[in-house]
Amino acid sequence: MRPRSPVRRGALHVIALALAVAIAIDQPAFAACSEADAPARIAFLQQSFALDAAPARRWTLWWTIGFGALTIGQAVPAPFVDKATRIDFLVGAVSSAASVVYTLLTPLSAGSADRRFAAIVHAGGDGCAIAAKGRAILADAADGEAGGRGWLAQTLNVVFNAVVALWLGLGYGHWLSALESGVGGLALGEIMILTQPDGLPARLAAYDAGSFHAATDAPRVSLVLAPRYVGVSVAF
């Protein structure tokens, strides 16, 4: 076997170093945990989850109810109207039902984050280990909120309503209904996107920066209780 030339060895070292740097840059950088600040971390996480959990659950509930009402409100009278109107009603009912399914199948992780972290805290253990698990939940929930308002959600809203409009227009020649459905559905989808809770990405950034007192504006005393772990934290 021929020995590697110095040039080849040098090139391999450069490539390995570049890969190591790229991997390091890709990793999230956040303040290291210590037992001294573990109670503050846990309290911050609990407060962060509590601030978005209930709004996230209400958001999912009310949009599900709203789209469900639109589905029923168009499907029920469909058999009792003329054929042209019936088609408009049925297409509207189908699109509203699809929105119900989408909302139920893609719930915000923030809606269950508080309960998942509460179970981890209740199980007890090392404070920093609890905080690390909580940070993973926070990152997942923050990604979900950011994605729900990101370009993909906006694109899906446009594409979905365009498909419904073209279904009515090209499929049945109901171009006025297609315009009304497309514009109305697009506006409704945009309202849905803009009313989604979105506070967790900022709280994740604050956590990673070591700012464990930014979850709420008002002073709050938090008692962290768990088997084999007790801590008290005051946030301003």
C-alpha cells in the first residue's frame, strides 16, 4: 500500500477541520447549567410553558369548532337548495372539513408542553438533567410555533385556497363562487396563522442566553418541587 503524500494528508486534515467547525457552528450554543442556577432554569421553563400552553389549547379548540361549524353549516342545507348552490355548499363543506382534520392532526406542541415538563419535574432527579429535558421540550414547542407562522404555513394557505377556488371555477364554472371562496378562505387562513401563539421562540432565545428571568414581566416567586429535588426561584 502506498503511503499518503504530505499534500494529501494536509488536505484531509483541512477537510476534517472544516467539518468539525461546521458541526460546532450548527450546534445551539447556550449557557452551561450548574446546580446553583438549576432552580431558576426550571422555574423559567415552567413559566414559559404556562404562558403559552392554555392559549395554544384554546387556539386549537376554537379553530376546530369554527371550521366544524362551517362544515355543518354548509353540509346540512346543501340538499335543500338548487343544484348550483348545492355544489358551492358541498365544496365549502369539504374544504372546511379538511381544515378541521388539519388542525386536529397538527396540534401545537406548546399545548401539551406544560404537562410533559410537569411529569419530568415530578419524576425528580438531577436539576440540570431536568432542565436539559425541559429545554428540549421548549425547543420542540418553539419550532412548532415558528413553523406555524413561517413560509411553509403561508404557502400551504395560498395553495389550499387556490386549489379550492380552481375546483369551483374549472370544475363547475362557478367563477364568482371561486373568487369568494378563494379570497375568503385565504383571509380566514391568514387570521388563523396570525392568531397562533408565538411566544416560545423568544423564550428559547432568552433561555439559551442565560436570561432566566424573562418569562414574565411581573415579579413572581416560584417553588420547584420534585422527589429528591427542591428549589425556590424569584423572577423579576
